[in-house]
Amino acid sequence: MKRDQIVKNIRQNPFYAKAGIAAVLSVICFAAVYMWDNGKQVSINEQGKAVLERGADGEDVQENMKVWIGDTQEEVEVNVSGKAYSDRKLKEAFEKSGEYLEKSILGENETLDEVREDLDLVTEIPDTSITVSWNTDNYNVMDTQGNIKEEGLTEEGTLVKLTAILKYGEKTASHEFFVKVFPPFLSQSEENIKELENKLKEADESTMTEKYMILPESANGEKLRWEYGINTRAFGVLIMGMGMACMIIVSYVQNKKEEMKKQERQMQIDYPHIINKFNLYIRAGMTVRKAWFRIAQDYEKKSGGKKGRKAYDEMVCTMHRIQGGAPEGECYENYGMNCNIAVYKKFGTILSQNLRKGSRGITDLLGREAEEAFEDRKNLARKLGEEAGTKLMIPMFLMLIVVFAIVIVPAFFSIQV
């Protein structure tokens, strides 16, 4: 049943067939590569000893091997140096290397008889252990990296003798050949600029004693027209100004957020005091309105009419609205909305409902609210203490660095080498 279902799925969706083919091919490839990499057997010579074949042309080989030491199996890496050249073979290798170098160093040039681009002076011969170093007889034209120096070139070309020093182990050989170096090909624009630079240099030198330098009127057969280039300093001023404007805006927004955060924290700190005072006045027999007015008037008297603590400032505003004839319940609800913190909204709702449903149970509600406010105040104090401790970490760390410097620097200078 399962087999029929699988065949049905493959017929309905060719994707399954493709996925199956890919899986089978991956398994076959895995098996082939694994057998190729791990199917090698250690060769045994005529004397019955295990041997490893050296790399051809002096190439070093590294093999991962398993070895049994008694009953213990270990894995080791065995480095096998490449087979050393005999004197005759080494001479042939040096000769072939010289022929190889004359072809491989051309780079973007077509022949050594016309070199207009930098040469690629290789430092080793591939598939051998032969290294190459270079000397040149004219460093004013070409250095040992094959870089052309245009200052020393002429249109007739300059012959430069290159010497390749071939080294294999302790044995060396040299291969010398000549290259003819020409100035690189220039585009029409590059030729015009070069000609213009030469004329400007001549004009400057010829008018050194005069008040003005006379600009050339033509270069390379082309008429010249001169204007001052655009000075980009104004763009720098604009960018700096825009950057400063963005920084001011970001700073303003950040300061606003910090002020709002401080204001919100101050309101959270003030809430337990407000609710406790209100609860105390209610339990003493005052009405909600009188308790509210008493708290607001006390704050207004102490602050001298100055604003600074939003929770109390909103209470004063609410008192004046009530005195002006606004609905009392609506004023209490608006107070909670203006404070825009959950506990104040709840406080305003409790007072508003008290006016609609009566004062029964308000003392219990305010008592529970005072207890919750006290717990919130303790949690806030704990949070502020943790934040203060975190802020102290940076100056403490800086002080630690200073202490380390005071201790280590004198010790360092006292060390005598």
C-alpha cells in the first residue's frame, strides 16, 4: 500500500522524482569520493617494508596515516619531502625554468621586445621547489617587482637586462635575458593631458619673475579655454550644517524623551503620597471634593504657584475647573487621562464612580490602592538602585584602567634590557 502511494505521489508531482534522483546521485558521488580518498593501501617494497611515494619534481606531500603502536591506534600526519633532483635532472630543470620564465612574466605584453606594461616577475616555478629572485641593471626604468618607471623611458625604447636567480636547496643558477621597455600607450585624452602638463610647467618656469603666469592657448593641436574649477568647500559647509541640524533635532527629541521619562518617574514616586493623603482625609470624614481641594491647595501654597510636578499640577488644574463649574466626575476622569499613567487613570475612575454610585466602599478601595502604590514604590526604588549601580560601572572601570596604568607603567620603564 505504501509503495503504491509513493508511486502515485511521484507521478502526480515530478519534484519527488527529481529529489530522489538527486539523492541517489549524491550517495553515488559520496561513495566514489570516499573510496578514492580512503581506499588507498600502504605500498610494500621488495624488502617487505611499508613505503610512501615521494612527490614528483621535488613537490612535498603530506599524508594522514593511521598507525598501530602495539594494540593502540593513533592518527598522525606524515610529511614526505619531494624527490630530490639529481645533478643532471636539476640542470634540465633550471633550463626549463628559464624558458618558462621568459613566457610567464609577460603579463599584458605580447613580447619581451616591446614591453609597455608592468611585468609579472614570478617568485617560484609551479610544481617544483625552485624559487626565483630578480635583479635588473637599470633601476631607473624597472624595479625588481617588474614595475615600469615612466620617468626614465624614451620613445626609442630602453634595453634592460633581467637576471633570474634560480634556487633549489643550496644550489643556485642564473638566467639572463633582455627586455626592451617603451612608454605605455596613452589614449588621446591622456596624451592631451600630458602635453598640457608639460606646457604648464614651461609657462610657470618662463614667467617666474613676472606677476602673472600666462596659461597656454593650445595643447597637442587643440585650442584651450580656461575657467576656474568649482570649489566644493560650500558643499562641505552645507553637509556640516545639515549634519548639525540633524544632530540638534535628534538631541532635542532625545532630551524630550528623557524629560518625559523623568516626569513619568516623578509621577510614579508622587502617587503613593497622593493616595495616602487622600485616603487619610477620606477616613477623617472629608468628602472627596474637600480632600482633593485640600491636597491641591497645600501643594499650591508650598510651590508658590510654580509648576514642576505634573501629578500635583494637574490636581490644581482640576480643582480650578471644578470651581469654575465643570462636572466633578468628568474632571476626575480627565485628571487620569491627562496624567496618562495607569494608576492615575484608575484613581480618577474610582473617584468618578464614587460620585455616581455613592461613597460606600470607597475607603476600602483607597486602602487597597494605597497598599498597591506602596509596593509599586518599593519596586521602583529597587529598580532605580539597580540602574544607579549599572551607571557606576563605567567610572569604576575607568578608575581600574588608571590604577593598572599607575602600577604597570613604572614597572615597564624600570625594566632594563
